[in-house]
Amino acid sequence: MEYKFIVNTENVNSYGYRIITEGIETTQYERNPVVLFMHQRPDYKPTGDEVIGRARLAKEGDQLLAYITFDTENDFAAKIEKKVKGDFIRMCSMYADVIEASSDPALAMPGQKYETITKCKLIEISIVDIGGNDDAIRLSSGGSTPKIKLLNQKKIIMSELKTIALALGKPADTSESELLNTVTELKLAKTNAENKASEWEGKYVALQKSEATTIVNKAVKLGLIPEDLAEGQISLFEKDFEGQKVKLSKLIEEKEESDVKDGTNAAIQAVVLAGGKKTPVNTGGEESFDYLQKNDPVKLAKIRAEEPVKYAQLSAAYGQGVRWTPAQK
């Protein structure tokens, strides 16, 4: 029976370095794919229980996997398999010799202290009780320090600062304090711009509401909208100001044109019925159709209902261009 283990990922392990999976040479190991327990081989007297199984390797993405088969004919190996099968042991570790390592900041990850292992030779794989990190990766045997150098953390930080400086449009050698000042200024400018935009947005919304109110009130006066529905109509402008404005303005325009046309026809009809005699009426000043429409629509509506002939004459005069201006007052 095979048991699947993760031997290596490219995460930073508990020792402060990481291994590039693609750089792990496995050719020699696969000729003799031994699996040990706790890396116990050097510095102790052999008992014949050192090898507890064999491994079949596979690389998937950034992972090196081992499919381990235990030597069930060996009592010790069978004992370890039982612990693995019972889920009491889940981790394995590898022992490898370093061939190449890199201090390139581009390969370093957060929390990394040592160089990145870009090439190494796999020596053996062991079942272990506690691995070197969450992925049970281990590079050395017997707890010895790996032969790799500490990273120059300052160099990594400086490389990151250069990248930030260039992103801000600054020279690569800009000092840390100057970069901090630049970031602070950008943050302040962003806050000010957002506040200003919010202020202008508020003013714009207020202007739109004022214009919407004017249009709706005019529609109410012309009888296009019941007065009790005016507020609801105004609220529609908040969702689609331009659309409501075009729609309602067109209705108002058509209504005004219709009123003028109706007034002209009524005036002609009144003259015909009166035998060609017109009833004298003041078509200018504060008695004009234009004045009443703008300043006293209630009175205009009353004239239309009670004095149709007069309303027709006022309307006809309006159609002929009679307009009220403040100068007439």
C-alpha cells in the first residue's frame, strides 16, 4: 500500500530558507529510493531496521511528492506504517546536499533569513514525528546548520525601496524619509480630492433637485400631474435626472402648444357666433394670457371655466405674440 507525502514545497521553512522544487535532483536517489525513520543512519550502530520502505517520486507544480511503500516484513517498519495508517504520523522530511544557492532578492520571500536553494541533490527521505515546518520539509540531517549564507536583509529592503521610488516617479536612490514624505503627501492629496468631490457632488445634487422641483411644479399647474403626486415625481429625477427631464419637459411643451391652439380655435368660434363682433378684452398687461399663465394660473383657469370667450381671445392674442414683461407692470 502506498502513502502520499509532501516532501517539499517552495515555502519558507522553520529554519529560514526555501528550496526550489524544480532544482531538486532526484536521478541518483531514484536508483535507490530508500525511506528511513527520523534520518537515523549516521553516528549509530546499524541494526538492519534503518530502511523502513521505498518511495516513488512525483513533481506537481512547486511540490515534490513521495508515494511511500513500507517494508511490512520488517517489524519496525510495520510498526511505523501502523502509526501512519492510523494517522498518528503525517509528516516526512528530506535530506539533500546543497549544490547551488542564490541571494537574489527577487527569490526571497517574507520571513526568509537564508539564501534560496536553487539546486540540490536528494539523498534520502525519512518519516518523521515533527517536520521542519508546516510542509515537513527538511534540508539537513541530525540538526546540523545548512551550508547556505544569511541573506543581506538590508539589500532586500533597499531593492524594495527602489521599486517603490520608481513607482512614485522618483529616482531609484531616493531616501526612505523622502519616500515617506511623498506617500504622506499623496495620501493627504487623495483625502482632499475626495472631500472636494463629495462637496461638489452635494452641490450638483441640490441644483438638480431644484430644477426638478421647478419642472414638476410647472407640470402640476398645467394639470399634467396631480399635486399630491408631485413629491413622488421629483424622487424619480434622483434615479434618472436627464431621462425624466426630457420626458416631462416634452409633455409640458406639448401641453402649452395645445392650450394655445385650443384658445385660438375658441376665439375664432366666438367671433363667428357673435356675427363677427369681438368682445373687447384687455390682451396686454396683467390681464394677458402670458401674465396670468406665469403669475396667476388659478385666475387663468377660472377665466377658462367661466368666461370661455374671453379665454379664447386671450389665448388668440398669445398666439399672435402678445407677451407680458415686467416693464408693462
